[in-house]
Amino acid sequence: DTLPPQYLDFEEQEDAPPADAFDHDEVVKYHVCLYMKSDADFQNSYQQAERAGLVWVNDRFEGDPANPLASARTWEEAEAAQQYRVKDLRGLDSERPGLVLEHEIRSWRHFRCPLLPAQKL
């Protein structure tokens, strides 16, 4: 069994807020959640995000590792919470953020994963 494909389609609009509005405007503090289809994919995605310096801690969820929505600073914390966060997305050839949007990257084992409930038994 595998997870069904997940897609994010972005459409540019002239009246859109600036790319970093997430950091400055409470109204646009949206987030998205992506689920990894295997334990290996989850760990690999964390390692890539960590190497790129993209792992981010949302202060609202910091401090209680028992919180099922906890932020993760290390692989051990991400593995325990079955999730980690990234926020500042950028192109491979740029240090400048292209999009500032909170992403929760979750394991398929995360308690909120709606995609494969039968496999969590």
C-alpha cells in the first residue's frame, strides 16, 4: 500500500501579499501539511531539510515533547513526534526565500494522517 499522490498548485496573483508576509501579518499565517509515504522517506526528508538549514520550530508548539503537535529541533524529536516543520522555502540556487509558508512534514504514522488509517493498527 502507498499513499495517494499529494499536490500543491500555486498560482501567482498580482495582488498577492509579499513572499514573506507570513512573518509580518497574522492574517496570512497559513500552513500546509504533507505526509511522507514511508519511514525512510520521512527520515530522508528530515535529513535533507536539516542539511539545508530549513528545519523550523513554531514557538506555539515548543517545549513539550509529549505534545502530539510538538515542534522538532532534532531527528530524535521529529521521530518521536512523527513530524517536523519547515517555513522558508527557497530555490536550490538561492538563499533568498521564495515562499514563506509553514509546512508540517509528517510521517504516515502520525496520528492525524487521514490517508492510511488501516495500516496504523
